[in-house]
Amino acid sequence: MIRDTVSDLPVPGAAELALHGLSRDVDTHDAHMAGVPGMNLIEVGGRPGVASLALPITVGAWNLERCLFPEASARQVADCNVLLVSEMDHGMARTAQRNTTRDVAATLGMGYAYGVEFLELGLGSSTEREFCVDDHNARGYHGNGLMAKTGLRSPFAVRLYGKRQWFSDAEQPRLGERIAVGAIIPTEAGPFLAVSTHLESACGPDHRAAQVQGLLAVIDAEFAGLPCLIGGDLNTGNHNDGDWRAEGLFDLARAAGFTAHGGAEDQATTRPSLITRWPDRAMKLDWFLARGLRIGDTEIRSSLDETGRPLSDHDVIVTQVLGLI
């Protein structure tokens, strides 16, 4: 687990970015990543406004696809008390070198924790390069965030099972692996654990099931007895003909006492965006997994802003924590 925190992740140095000539295997990857400080820290900041949250608590989970528009994205979820986000840039040319998690949290009056999923060595895909303001990344970080209108206790991050396949990707070379970022959320009814995660897309269901199994093992070992809400882009059905029902991760979650909440079964959570321009590709990827919590209905909220502009290729899923069990 990653537990050490800083107020600002360090800028990677030349040696940390110098991957040319390295063998593209797991051991070499992990040995190099261990020497990159930003990959082994959690950035925490923001200014939460209350000591604890009153029930009901509105929670959003949103893959923000780099977060091209932090302020407009924040307005879309202004009613949320807790927000679980993924694909958030920090010092990337395609998002104007902004710390997008910090900026969303500031707009919403929230505290935040942010963990780096990938250190990106390039500027992104060909469509992403259209948004670049520079020919370099100031930091190159891309990851997950957790925000709340109350203080976050015991923030942590966990790297999930993986094969480091993005390390060898020709178009988007990256150092890192999928990650979960979590913290304890104080409420007037007692604390619960919130976890923002993002499972692998470029794989089959067994890979994602292994990621969930590993995450649940950490939660049970480190936070036994705490009610828990996991939320994010679980990539269910990705590279599997879009069939989310074929994912074994749901059986694993149920066996561990979790229930799944994803809104209407026949409603997709993806849409075409400014970056992802596939009008016919619609999948149901985004979910909450809850244990020890009484959860209300889950809404799939459009990610189109007031002008009709897509803020992401994912819609937001929003639910309410009605009580602790």
C-alpha cells in the first residue's frame, strides 16, 4: 500500500523519464518505478468545509477522460458530498498542465487525495495531441482521485494486479499500473471507507476479477469491519463484446458481501466525446460496489454540459448513502 502523503507531487527528473533501453518486463518496470517518488506518494489537499457529513450523502463516480474542463465538470456534480474520479491529469500538456483533481476539488469546496496510475511518457493519442498547449508534459501524471466536503482520514493507494502492458505500448508508453485510491469518510452516523478505482480495459474478465480480488483482500486486511463503498470505471464488458454480465468480478464482490449498483441495467454509461469519437460504441462500464451501507437509487447522469458539449466519454453515476448497517 501507498500511505505517504505530500501537498504537491514532485516533478519527475530526467533519470526517472529515461526508459529507453530498459527491458520491457515486469521486474525491470517495477524496479524503475520504485525509484520514481511521484509514483509512491499520495497528494492531499483542498479545503473541506465540515467535520463530518450528514446523511443522506450524495456520491458521484466519474471517469473524466483526462478532465479537459475542470470547472464545468465540477458544476455537473455540485450536489455531491463525495466524488470518486478516474483518468485525472496532473501536469499533462493536453489539459493545459493543470492539476485537474485539485482544481475540481477547489471549485466544489472539497478536500482531495490523488494517486498516480501512470506516468505518461508521451503526449497521448493522436486525438489528445490536438488539445496540447505545449510539446512536453510538466509532470506527466494520470490517475485517480477521491474528494469529499469533509476531511479524508487515512488516505491510501493500492496498485492492482496487472501485466504492465502499457509499458510497451507504442503510441502511449506509460510507467505504472491500475490503481485504487481510498480514505475513511467521517459521517454523523459513523465512518465508512470510500474507494475510487479504475480497472484495466485492455484485457479480459479474468484480469479484472483478479484486480477486484486483490483490492478486496487489502480492504479486508486493513479496514476490517468498516462499511465500504467502491466506485468507478470497472471496464465491465470491455474487450468482451460489451457483455458486462459475463464479468466474474460481480460474483467475487457478492461473495465478499458487496452489492452492485449501476443504474438501469439497459442504460450504457459511455458516450462519444471530444477525445473518444466512436458514435456507435456504448457500454455499461461504471459501478458502485457497497457493503455495510444502505444505498438509494443510482442515477446515470449525462456528461453533456449546458451547451451540449461532452465533458467525458463516460456519464456520471450518482447514488446516495442513506445509512450505515
